[in-house]
Amino acid sequence: MKPIFSALNAWSCVVISFFAVIILSILGSLYNSNHPAFTGSEGTPEDGTVVAGSIFTAVIIYAGFFVFCAFQAYLHVRANRRGVISLN
């Protein structure tokens, strides 16, 4: 199987998706617990659990990106180990 994206794009996506999952999980947890810093002042959502649900949906999407991009990066690593020369 050949990779669809370049190695740089695949590894960049892996790193960005990894940090997005971590950061959004923390934010989702804070909204889910109705942390006063996020839900205690005017102009902020009153029901933090609804916001947390949206954030956790984004976490699932970024986790999917992480898996897909990690597989693309693995294909590049595997191709480089075999010494495959591509004339594309």
C-alpha cells in the first residue's frame, strides 16, 4: 500500500492531532464539571455539559485524524526501511 500524503504532512498531522486531543479533552473535562472559570461569568454558557459534548465530538474526530495520519506515517517509515525507489 502506498501513502496518500507526504511524510511531512503525515507527521505534522500526527503532532497536531495528538495535542488537539489532549487540549480539547482537558477543556471538555472542565466544561463537563461546570468549572467556575468557564461557566461562572456573564456571557458564558450556563450548561457546560452541552458544550462538553460538542468538544468531545471534536476529540473523537481528531482521534480519527491521529489514527489515519499515524498510519500514513507508518507507511512512509516502512517504505524507507525497504529502500524502495519511487519514480513517481
